[in-house]
Amino acid sequence: MFAKRSAKKKTQRRHRALLNLANGLLREAFLRRHTSADVTAQDLVSHAFGHQIDIDLGEAQKFLDAARVSRGETATQATA
């Protein structure tokens, strides 16, 4: 039971950290007068790598889309 709860907490921390990273990248783009479309999934992957979080491009795009929607923007379609 403890292992199950521990795994859930770890997943929640990872999710919260990635969403915070995505929001931070979008906030930084806004402050530098760039559009949120200038922030790519690759930016989030490299930023997460610096925080020792492994993430692939597909998952990074989903987190960026979620962050954009939470800011009132529209989610962009991932480009291949």
C-alpha cells in the first residue's frame, strides 16, 4: 500500500513540475514579447532535462497545449 501511494505522489510531483515548466516557458515568451507559438515542445524537453525529468516530444506537446489552454489560448497542433 505504501509503494502504491508513493508512486502516485511521485507521478503527481512530476506532472506538477512539468506543467510549471511549461507555464514558465510561456510566461518568459510573453515577457520577451514573443508569441506562445514560439515555444516548442523541444524547448520544454530541453528545459525538463535540465531539471532531470525525462519526457518525450509528444508528452511535452501535450503539456504545452494544456498550459496554453489554461492561459486562455488555443492549443496548437503538433507538427511532425
